[in-house]
Amino acid sequence: MAALVCPICGAQFDADRSPAMPFCSPRCRNIDLGRWLDEKYTVPALSAATDEADASPPPPNATERGEKGDITD
């Protein structure tokens, strides 16, 4: 009974009667699948500079922590 709008073609359809929810038809569902498979949809990513600034520093190695190790000078 709820009228929805198909995200592919923009047609209004009855959600209770659509076998291809959230699309109005199997055709629109297949168009959407094709777009995913062709990598037409993307997820935004942060730039490399932002990623490096937000990254935590690497943990110190054993010699920096003052632990005894197998490495000798």
C-alpha cells in the first residue's frame, strides 16, 4: 500500500506488489546490478594526505622500549 519511487526510472509503484523491491521491476533491478558490476557506483574515499595525518604512529620497536633484544651494536 505504500507508494515508493523507483531509484532507477523514477516511476511510482506499490511496494507490496513489487517482486523486485526496492525497484519497480526486475528490469530496473538488473539495471542497478549492471551499474554495480560496471563499477559506476563509487564510495568516496579520503585523500592520502588526510589518511596519513589521521593515522596513529607505529608502535615502538623493542630497542626503543629499552627491552633486551638479540640486536647488538
